Amino acid sequence: MLASKLRRCFSTEAATSALHTLFASVAAHEMSADDAMAQWRHVEYDALEAFAKIDGQRAARTGFPEVVYAEGKTSLQVASILLAMQKSTDVVMATRVSAAMAADVLAEPGLEVPASLFDSSLLQCIRALNDVAQIVCVLCAGTSDLPVAEEAAVTLELAGLDVRRIYDVGVAGLHRLLRHRRAVEDGDVIIVVAGMDGALPGVVGGLTTKPIVAVPTSVGYGAAFAGLAPLLTMLNACSPGVGVVNIDNGFGAAVLAHRIVAAHPKTPST
């Protein structure tokens, strides 16, 4: 089942199974303790030439698997890492991939990663989801903020969550946000992405009981200081219950939202 595959990737089941197999082999005298330790170290990470160590147990430790940050890496390095990752997991993803790099990476033989490309940018391998209980709303102030919002939204879908996108609802046209108020309230967590003055998270915080993860973006004119102005606005939000991540960090916002909903699981409604 697709849902079970996703749960396996975002839980400790894979690590527990591997560890149980090693313990059973040692108990049956099929393997020495030293050999078992050597194998477990290999399970912990997979060394890839001289430039990467694939952290196969990150999901077991943190609840979220390793994702490739492509900026600063070569196309060959990104492709090699993704190829190694897809051997051991159902889900692989890279963020901040340029269009040119995406073309190079996707041309690599054996790589099964359908592209989902915004200017953020993203490469991801994702399956269709079955019924999912938790809902995360991703609000975006303006169209220019879309790449950061999509980075958050796609990451959440990768984690198997039900994502509700509500875009272009900035405070310059507050009536647009109010029309979606009921949909916003359906979210278990709300991610709010905004540049310029960064006022949207504080406004949303005054309309809902749900936790809010605010993401400032680098969108704006000179005095926005590449995202510093909205960051300070969000940190000083009058509405309580607003947490803030780094500038343009849609991925970090998604992981935080995932941790919040994972701590309070719900059963899908019938």
C-alpha cells in the first residue's frame, strides 16, 4: 500500500526491523557481534565516494528523512546522491535545484525522479496519497512568494500530509483571506509565507486557534533588506502563537509543521 510505504519512510519501523534482524542473527550464532556492529554502521550511513554520507537513519531519529540541498553542489553530485538514496527509500527529494541542474540530473540513467520545478526549485519523487488525517494549510501572501510556499507544500506532501494551498491572500486585499477563513481553520497547522512587510502571519494569528509557522521571504523593495524586514515583523507579531523560521526556508517550515502534527496523530474520518 502506498500509505504504508510512506509511513515506513517517516517512522522508526525500517530501523527497528534492521536492528531486530541483526540481533536475531547474533543470537542464532549466524553472525559475530563485531560483524553485526559493522553492518549497523553501514545502515547508519552510506559513504558515497569522498563527497557525501547518506544518512539512512535520519527518519528513524528525527521523523523526517534526509533531503538533498542542491545549492553549491554539482549536477553529478546531486544525481549520485539521489541515485544512492532511491535504493533504500521510497521517497527522495532535492531542494534549490536550478533549471539547468534539473535537466542534467534528470538525464542521469536510472534516476526515477519526476520533476516538480518552481524557481525555488524542487526535484522530488512522490507517490499518490491515500486518506490522510492531518491537514496543513499553506498560505502565501503574493505570487512572488510562490517558490517558497511550494517548497513547503511539496515537502509536506512528501511527508504524506494533506496540504491545502491558499495563495495570493496578502493583507493588501484582506477580503481575499477572509473568504478562505473556514478552510484555514481546517488546518491542524498553518504555514504563512510572506515578503514585503511580512504582516500576514500576525493577521492570520488573530483569526485562528491553530499554531502558525511564519516564513519571511526575500521578496520586496530595497528597505525590505532581502527578507530582514518581514523577518523582524514576524518576530514582533502582536498575535501570540506565531513561530518564525529563516528567510525563504519553506523546507524548514514544512519539517516543523510535520513534527507538530506527528506529535498529535489523528485517525482519518470515515
